[in-house]
Amino acid sequence: MRVVFMGTPRFAVPSLRKLAASYEVALVVTRSDAVRSRGKKLEPSPVKEAALELGLPVLEANRMTPEVLDELRAVDAQVFCVAAYGCILPDEVLTMAPLGCVNVHASLLPRWRGAAPIQRCILEGDAKTGVSIMRIGQGVDTGAYCAQGSCTVPGKTADELTDELAEIGGNLLVNVLPTLADGTAVWTEQDESQVTHAAKIAKSELRLDSAATAQDNVRRVLASSDAAPARCVLGGKPARVMHAVCAQDGVPHVEAGAFAIMQKCLYLGCSDGCFEVTSIKPDGKRAMDSSAWAAGQHENKGTWELLA
């Protein structure tokens, strides 16, 4: 089976690798090189890097121009597979291949349609999430799905969940393609009454707040990223909390808006208790274990607050 694969970020790489191991990937379409980290140099997308490593032809495209459409037609693929490509596909692309165009979406549709399903499921405290293999339609993630796989959410960071879901999605995609070819795929229309939307995360949503619950603050840390970090003002200085967990039973009470260092552990007080910070990055310094940060403090207690 000849396949065109479209994807850009790390999440899409396992799908590409698994497709390349089982099918003929005739073309990989990804977004153009861009400034993707704190440096100012242009960097290839993770999908481009993986495609070149696999010896696959790559087409960089940020939109579907007439020239791009001509190249897609010339490939004469049987199916198009998409995973977080980041470009709106016109109807002409969706119907170009005989078996259509399927998408690897990181949620159990119809829950969490949209741009940030992984972060949203963490912030909402979902017990489980997953991946759906779906048809791409006119609306955002509105198409029917033919396969789903799931995993648990609690305690996992966005990066950890992304990697787990990426593997699940790649396996589902490879297994689904034969059912598209022989017509045995069973499509389920989404229940519109169960839809939730996963809007892009705003930086302000992940700021830590002593007026929130300890659980909510921990979820903000787990959902955070370089693009939207979990930050606060700790002891009068801004910092990013890199990792945190809910405090164990038996930890002494810490007032909301206060921090306490106990047995080299750092606790931040919230509206209903406290949570433990296990890794922290003060502005202008490297990330460090909270015990290392605590060792540099003159007092074992102080205050923390919302970053303005």
C-alpha cells in the first residue's frame, strides 16, 4: 500500500516509523523548518528528521498551494495519513486518495476536539484518555472514527502522555489501514452531546495560584511545557516549577500562600492543603531538585504568590 504521511511534531514520529516499517511511504509532508527552541536557528521538524533518517522523500509545506497539490497527485498514493500536521487540508486533498484521509487524534473523541487535547485532559483530571483514528471532515475533529485506544492520565506529565499516546496512535494507524483497504472498517459517528473542546493553552492558565487547590496546581505543573510553563513567585523571586506531586498524608499544614522546607522537601500551601515541589528552575538559573534549592535558603519558610 502506497501512503502519503503528513505530520510535524514529536507526537507524529512513531506513526511515521511504524508506517514505514509496514507500508510504502511514498512521500512525507511536514511544515517548513522553523525556530523551534530558544535558539534563533532554523530547525527541521521532528517528522522531517525522522523521514530523512528513514530515507523517505520529504515535501515541506505550510499550506496546500497548487504546486503542493500537483506533487500529492503525482505520488498516486492509496491513502493519506495525518498526525498533528498543523495545516488545514482542503476537500481536494481529503478525497484525492482512493481510501481517503485518516487522522491520528490524541483523545477519545468526542471528548477533547481541538488543539490541546493532552494538556486539557490533565488539567480536567480525566482518569483516562487515548487516541482516535478518524476521518477528517469540515469541522475541527468532527469526523467519524474507526478505532480507539486508551491509557491512564493521573500522575503523568504532558511529555510522558504525549509519548505514550504517540505509540498507541502509531499502532492503531498501522492496524487500521488493511481494514480501509478491504472495506471492513466500522465507522462511529461522534455523539455531539458528549463533545468537549480542547482550546490552545494560554500561559496564564498554568500560573500557580495559592488560591487554587493543591490538586489543581499539581495538574498545572504536569500540563506545563516550555511554551506554557507553570510559574510563580517563590520567596520574592520568579521561578518555574518543573515537577510537583500531591503531598503525602501526614505532612504538617502549610498556610495558603506560604512555603515550608521540611526534611529537605519543599511544600507550597494552597486553599485546601499543600503540594510538594520536586524540581524547580529559578529565573536565570538551571533546573534543580527542590532539595538543592532548599539548601540555598536562609529560612525554612516564606511566601509564594501568583506571578503577575
